[in-house]
Amino acid sequence: MRTTQPPVRFSAFVDDLTDDEIRWFINHTESVPNSYGMRCPKFTLQHGDTISSTRYFICSIEEDENKKYFWLRAQECEDIWAVAEFIQSFLRECRPTECWGMTFATSCDRLQIGDATGGALFVTENSISLYRAEDILAHHIHRHKKGKQQTGES
């Protein structure tokens, strides 16, 4: 389910690219003006918006020890779902049996209680799951308290 998120920052990658996957990447991105080889995605999201702006995220093809990978990143990504849908499109066309995940941190101008948080995305060919850090923490606190109740601990 698509939910509104505050702007997030992240740095993630897709590794071990084949030549066909690099061609897919080039066909689904466009150069960002004055940006030292960086690219931003260009395609239509499931909710109808077209990505063609760095307000989402930027990415590049990098090489390290004879391996090539997409490096995706943002200082303030306004739509974390755009990242998930871009990767899902890649998985559907290039790696239908694989999955992908990343973590992210929320960003804010003025820190208030509960503002320093983040989460994780998990993407497959058929699904996108967003896990907020506070939900993960609440789940573990609940499990801990439930365990103490069952053992009679206080």
C-alpha cells in the first residue's frame, strides 16, 4: 500500500550487472545536466506520475574490481515509492526470480521527537513492502513484553 513518507536519504546498489542490464539502465534513465555522469530515472510510475526529475533520486553505473553496478542515492528523495517502482521494473524485465532491498533514513530541517527515523524497502517482481523503523521497533517491544508476560517476569 502506497503511503506518504517524509523525504528520505539513502545509498543503495544493484550489483553484478550484465551487458543487457546496463542497456536496460541506459534506456530507463537520462543524464542529469552538469552532473558528472549521474543519471535520473525516466519512466511512468504505477500511480501515473512520470519520473524525470532529480527530486526523486539519482543513479549511475559504477565499476569496482571488474564488477559493474547501479548506484542509487538521494539526499532528499520525496517519493521512496519511486525507487521501489524503478527497481521493480528492473526486476520484472531483467531478474524476475530475484529480490532487492535497501534501508533509508528520514531527513528533516528541525529535529523533533520521533523525527529521526527511517526504514527499509523490500522489492520483488510482484510486491513492494515498506517497513518503517518505528514499526519494526514496536513489533520487537511487543514481542518482548509478551514474552515477559508468558514467563511471569515483570
